[in-house]
Amino acid sequence: MLRPWKLQIKIDLTSKKAIYLQIADAIIDAIKNEQLHKNQALPGSRQLAELIEVNRNTVVEGLNVLIAEGWLVSKERKGTFVANVFPKQDQHKSIYRKNTIDDEHLSKPLIVFDDGFPDSRLAPTVALARAYRQIFNRKARWQMMGYSNELGDSEFRNAMVQMLNFKRGMNISIHEICITRGSQMAMYLTSQCLLEKNDFVLIENPGYKPAWQAFESIGANLLPVSVDNQGLSIDDVKYYLKKYKKIKAIYTTPHHQFPTTVTMSLQRRLELISLSNQYGFTIIEDDYDNEFHFGYRPVLPISSFDNVQHFIYIGTLSKIIAPALRIGYLVGSQSFIKKAGNLRKIIDVQGDNIMEQAILQLIKDGEVKRHLKKTSAIYKAKRDYFETLLHTYLKEKVSFSKPDGGLAFWLMPKKEVDVFQVVKKLNMQGIDIITPNKFSFNKPIHGFRLGYASLSEELLKKGIIALSKLL
């Protein structure tokens, strides 16, 4: 049954203020004028979109701003309601409204197409702060203020083990995981504990340069493996295995290849495992955004296959909660994890014990599950909207495939263009795009990775229109 809705929201298409902010401010005014009352249920986003005659994604974005600011609350399987306690006066002029095209104080918009960051405005900051306080109030302070295990809080590690075994088909124990300060620390520990000077490491090209830098820090040599629409080239791998004797590892991002977003095919996964078992090299699998998969069937990691003998698995919670929250994890054999723990003690002693317990509380309360469900729906809708923009403005100028997951698209210009000049001209308009040399080994690969999750619909559209005029 549809909920009654008498409030009239008028959209001014000539206003500099974004439509989603007009919707948000109209609802705030209605709450202040007591047209909407505490605990009152709002209609669903689809019904609201029909009533206001705007895109549903725009309504969802406006409601998310109000939820983040405390004017509305979302109750799972029940809907969206007016909050029981309202935020302080003018709190709606908050961080959630900064850096948008609608800020009247900006002469030029700042549009940043990152490499696939989540929208930090959606982070469950209130729930996390509450859990953090609860940890302090519930546990003895002297226990928290001392040193803990260098591999991470045992309860938290156990929760991660359960998640990986249940959600990603792995079969590991608590002795085979180390909690780290983000995936980059996990990458550094891996390079220091697995590699030696002059070892060879196969890398995807294009690929993730911070990982390459971690390998080079120990003195390893990098060998680029090409990537196509099925993932990394097995033929390239075989070529290098025949040519070099000291190939120690291969670094891969098979779930959503960075930066091309391609998912490695099952056939290539099986071939890669077979070669790893035959030649003894380790598969370093970076599963940086496993949670954001929009297809019907989740893709399990290479590390979950029963016959894989030599693997290291790296993941992060930063994409789930917020980029600034530096918590990742490293999975490997018991002997490898022990070695990583001993090195970790030298550079960091231990992880963030209190934050780990706070996030554990969010997991137990079901907050992380609810947050993922909400944000996945938002990002899926935004991905579909972004695809529409690409078809509308760039269909004849770039080739691309709609990714099954992740928070970015990979675009390849159909004609020869000077991508660095394109980026330079966009920068002059206040639009930032990552240059291809940030992904390429030696010669730059002419492609653009455009993250869409952290930008509003208005900014996405403006950025794509600007790009279309330069290609």
C-alpha cells in the first residue's frame, strides 16, 4: 500500500542548486514547518520520484543526504522515516553538501573522477562512533591501552575468517590471517616476506602501480603481462616462465581487474592455478573491492579453489566503511603469516585494537550488512545512470563495457587522441581525471578509468559532457 504524501516539492530547473539538494531542503523545510512530523513514514523513493517527476536516483541521493545529516532514519524492511530527534539548527550546511557543483561560493566546480572510491558521505559514521564509545564503556580501559597481538585482535580476526570462509568460499583458520593498516601495508609485508632481490614478479599491464612499488622496494624485477577482455594473458605468463628461472610470484586483480574492470574468466583462473602448481610461483591476489558485485552470481577468489597450492590473498575494509579507515587483511600459509607478523612488530607493533573491536561490534549488530545492502543499491543505480551518460554523449567516441561490479568504468578512445592534452584541458575546467601513465608499465596505455561512486549525478553529467567535447 502506498503511503499518503501531501507535500508538494517544486523543482527549479534554472537554479544553480542541484535537484537532489532542492529535494533535501524542501523536506527539511517541511519538517521545520511541521508539515512532516517526527517518526512519520515517507513514501518509497520510486513513488516520490513519480510525484516530483524526477529520476529515482536523484531522489535516493537527496534522501541519503538527509539520512546522513540526521533528519531522516532508514529502517530495514520498513522504509524511511522522519527522525525522532532533529539535528541542530543549520547542521544541514554540512560536509555532505560541500564540493558539489551547486556551492554558490565556487566560481568553478571541482569534479574529481577518482579511481573508484566509495562515497564517504554514506559512511556509517554515527554507528561507528557509537560502537567506539561502547567499547570504551564496556571493556576495562587498562586492557585496551596495552599492547595486543601483532596479527590483530583475535575476535576480529576470527570474524574475518568466518566471513572469508562463508562468503568467499575459502578454507582458512585464524592462524592464516593478519590484520593490517590497509591493503598497501599488506602488499609491503608480502613483498618483504615473500621476495628476494632479483626475483621476478609478473604484473598486469595496465595495473596497480603502488603494488609494483612495494615489489620493487625489495629489489624484485617486474615483467608486464597484457590484459584483454578475459583478464591477464596466460600466453604471456607461459612465455615468461620459459624464459626466466626465478619467477617468484604473479600479482593479479582477477575480480575487477585494475584499472580495466575486467573479470578474469574461469578458464584462465584454472590455467593460472595449474601453472602456479607446476612452477611453484605464488599467486598474489588483490581482491580490493569484492563486496561491490552487482551480478546475480558472486565470483569467488582464485584463493578459494581447492587445488591452489601457493597463494596470498589481500583485501580491505576501507572500501566498505570509508577510505580513511585503514584496515585490511593478509591471508597466507601459517608459516608465512607468522613471518609477516614478526616483521609487522618491527614497523607497527600491532594494529588499531580499539577500532577493530568497534568494527567487530558493527558486524555483530548487523550494521555492516545493512550498510553494504544500502550502498550497493545506490552504487548499482549510479553505475546504470553513468552507463546511460556514456551511451548518450560518448558512444561514438569511446569503447567500454558495463562492469559487473566495482566503482569505476574503463574507457578506450576509438580515435587516436593525445590523452594528456585532454586531461590538461579538463583540468583547466576544474575537472580531474587520472592520466594513463598512472596505470601503465613503460609506454602509457591510452585509456581512462573513471570512478563514479563519489560524485553526484549532476557532476557526473557535467564531467562526461566536458570529456565528450574533447574526444
